[in-house]
Amino acid sequence: MDLTCAEQIEVMIHAEKDFRILKDPRVLATMYNQERRFTPQCNYFLEVQTEIQPFMRQVVTTWMHEVCEEQMCEDQVFPLAVNCMDRFLCLCPIKRQQLQLLGAVCLLIASKLRSTNSFPIEILCAYTDYSVSHANMVAWELLVLSKLKWNVASITGFDYIDQIIEMFPWGSESNLLHRHARTLVSISYTDSKLIRTPPSLIAAACLTSAIRGLRLRSTNQAVNDICRIAAVSPASLDTYVRIVDEAVERSVPRSPPSSPEPKIQGYESPQHGPNTPTEVENIYF
């Protein structure tokens, strides 16, 4: 008997906001306590991986982001997929030719947890120009889950955005704040400098960058509130905001185009996919 859920939901229906959760400080406290379990614990470029370099991660995470954008999946899928990939790379050395396979598998896993419709394996194989087979995906899915001990419901920077915004009056000053902050969170997960940064601090930096970019009336108060709630000094927060802003600048297309980015052996950017996140063009600083 086949018990597989095969229905496909054409229109994403989001649950209404539950303000009893969003305005309860105990939820944030629990998230802060739990996020340590899901933050990569080492610099795997130096301690675990012998072939993987930061620019390779940049290429593959950008590809993962483009896949999510083109497939119009939920915003939280991409940060979760990157978190799973980073945690796996802290545990298991791989060859550079296997990095895109790992990224595709992590997208598959994340979509099953955070998306209305999970990615079909065939679609992910197509995005790799069929350099990855269906059998590879199935085998590596089990490998990743076993290495992570099935603890894949990670807390990411995305999870903090609504929780923080809804706690303060300045959160309602612009209806663009949620979208811009979420977009910045996605972009920040492509930057290898933030691999070991707690998701609460990533969210704080992205919110601060979005608030300053939108020039909210209560910008100073908002930044003070974020520093207080994230338990970070303004100077430290500014350091992370600069990293986020630099990541945004790298993701914006330039004219004339800059020199081609380095490519990993066995990996080519999908010709049919978008080159940059769609919503980045709507952010003004």
C-alpha cells in the first residue's frame, strides 16, 4: 500500500499571525537557548575539509538561492538548507565535486520541512544539468540525515525576523520591513564569514540594515531595541551589518559585468536560472 502524500498545493496559504506567540518573550528566550545546537561549531575550511574552499561555498549557495527563487518556494527553505549543509561539512569531509550534490540534497531536506510542496528529486537533478543522479540524491539524503542525527529542524535567522519586529511599535512603520529583512537574511547565508554566527545575530544585523535602508522614523530607537534584545553592543552589531551590506553589494548585478566568478570542477551555473535574487532590486540604501 502506497501511503505517500502525493497531492500538490498550487497556491501557498499562510497561517495568520498568532500574536500570543509573537509577543511572548518566552518564545525568544527558548530560541536563544536552542540556537546553539544548530550553529556550526568549527571552521570546517581549516579543520575538516581539505578540498572545499570559501569561494566554492559561495558558488554553490548562490546556486541554491537561485533555485529557491526560481521555484518560488517559501523564504525559510534556503536558510535551513544552508544550515544543514554547513553542519554536515563540520562533520564529514567531502570532495569538491560532491559539494553541489550536498547542496541539492540539503534543499530537498529543507523543502520537506519548511515548504508546502517539497522539491521533486527530478527537478533538483535537472538543475545540476543531470550531473547528479536520482540514486545519488536518495543515498546522500540518508547520509546527511544520519550524520546530523536527524536534528534538521534548525533555528535560522529567518525565524527571528517576525518575532522581533512584532514586539516593538517601530515594526509597523513600514510594510516593506518584513520583506527586506527576510531578503537580507537569505543573502547573508551565502557569505562564508557568517557561518559560525548565531542566527539571532544574523537576524539582528539584517534587521538593522533593513531599518537603516528604509530610513524609519524610529531608526535610532529600533537599533537600540535590537542591540538590547540580541545582547550585542552597537559596535559589534555594526561590524555584522557591514558584512551583510557587503554581501548585498556582491549579489547586485553590475554593468558592465565583472570577471566571471570561479567555478568548481564539475559545476556550472544553470543557464535558465536567475542570476540574482529578485527582491534585491527593491532594496534601497
